[in-house]
Amino acid sequence: MNDRDVEETLIDLNGVGKWTIEMFLIFCLMRPDIFPVADIGLQRSIANHYNHGKRMSEKQIENLACSWKPWRTVATWYLWRALDPVPVCY
């Protein structure tokens, strides 16, 4: 299934919203170009790295991320990881 078909299938489930679907696409289906613009961690990291810690609108964030296509999931992982000061051992 493509991303849109997955979203249309899952959105009908009780308690499943856009963010949940984006996390499913990222972590379960390993899709390379998912950008959860409403995710607060992603917003905070982008503000820290691209706007001197000041919050940006979702539209501004989407415009910034256009150049990251088709690897916005990878950019998201790096931005999330940049928030955690403690190294992770895998």
C-alpha cells in the first residue's frame, strides 16, 4: 500500500489520528519520506537548529523541509536525536 492508502485505512480506527499514522509509517513500515510536522519534538528541534530557539509555524517548517525530500524521515530522526543530550547505545 502507498502512504495515502495506509492513512485512509487506519484513520477509521478509533483513537488513531494523523500523528499515530505518521509514527506507524516511520517506525513500522520504514517509509523514507514521512514528515510529522505537528510533532512537538520535531518542532522544538527545528526551532533550536534553524530559528534561534523561536517556534516556527507549521507552514514555515514545511517550507524548510521541502529540500529534504525524499528523505524527510531521516531528517526527522536526526532532529529528534539532537534533542537528547545522552548518547544512545544500540
